[in-house]
Amino acid sequence: AAAAAAAGSANGNGAAAAAAAALAGPPAAAAAAIPEEYESVIETLWRYDGKAVQALMSTAVAGMCWPDAPSAGKCTVICRFVASLAESSHPELEALILPDMLRSAMLSVVQVSSITIQPEVLHLLRQLLVYWLPRSEGIRSLLLQLPHVTPQVLASFQEQLLAQNSEKDQRALIRTLLAEAGGDQARQVLSAVSKVPVVNVSEPKAKQQGARSDAEEVRWDWSEAGIAL
């Protein structure tokens, strides 16, 4: 029901809130007390109604680029959760997250309107790239479509990314790659990200959603990659 509600709206708080309800997993502090056979709502939906999960993920992936930061933050949380499932107990979920989730996250991380949740988006980007870049040709193909990313650049990026022991250093490396691909405007946004503290985006403060204006958004041409804003 939560996934159906999420799919019923194109954007906004209603869809994100309904989608976020599907997380319903155990709090981190109580995880140790949960039996191993515990199953999240998303996993149950996947077993009984795969189309509901597909609708949920379509909403969450698109929602990371909504101009309403609290809703985009909730969608990012959902994407991180499902990405974790795909990496561990449900590899069959790969088809739902690649490469669209990476494409949407790369767009979100350079949008001014969602800058307050960009640390969370960078966590998702690191999660996707560290696990899937060595395993997925689709991820490699998407990155190779970015401006200035040649096979040699990508090979060097992958080597450095996997050699880093620090998640912070890995996120910094990802910022550098996207800044070089996006140009001056992307660099300005990504430089601001490092000054934004990581916040709990699962419980954002209420915010009045307004119309998107050109002044609030960074726009540049990544059309060759098929992801121009």
C-alpha cells in the first residue's frame, strides 16, 4: 500500500512520505535484538508484489532530483536502503537500481535546491561506486559518457577509489570527478557541499514547497551523457 501511494504522485511530500513509510526496518540501535529472519517491508513487498517495489523505486530514484529538499532526502534514504539490499541479500534488485539510481544521484548532488541533503547523496554515490563500479558494465558506460571522463581517467579513478580506506576520502574523490565533468558551475555547488554538515534527512523539518526558479538551479550541458538538466 505504501508503494502504491508513492507511485500515485509524480512528486512532492505526499509521495516521498508514503515511500519513506516502506522502509519500516528496525532502528539501528535495536538491530542486534532483531532475529536473523526479520524481513523489512520492502523485502516482503518484493516477495509478494514486485511491481509495487518497482513503482516505489521509480518514485524514489526520480524523487532525488525534486526541488523540495526534504522529499528528495527521504527518497535518498530509500535508495540507500534498497542499494544495501542489492549488495547483500537480494542481488536480483540490481536491475531496479542500475544505472538509473547512479544517474539521478549525480544530478541531485549538483542541484542548489537540494544542497542541504547533498552529504547524504554523496554517501549514496560512494556506496554505489565502491560496490558496483568493479562489477557493472552499465555503471562504467554511464561514467564514460560524462565529459572529460576517458577510459584512462576512469581506470585511474577506480584504482584510487578502491585503494582508499577512508569513506571521507572516497567521497572527496567522487566530488573531484564530478566537478571536473560538470565544469565551473558544478564545482561551485560541490565546493559548498563540503561545508554542509551531515544531517538526519529521515526526519526533516517542515518546509513550504515552492516553484522551481532558474535562479535556484544550476544548469549545464551533460547532454552527451543523456542527463542534461
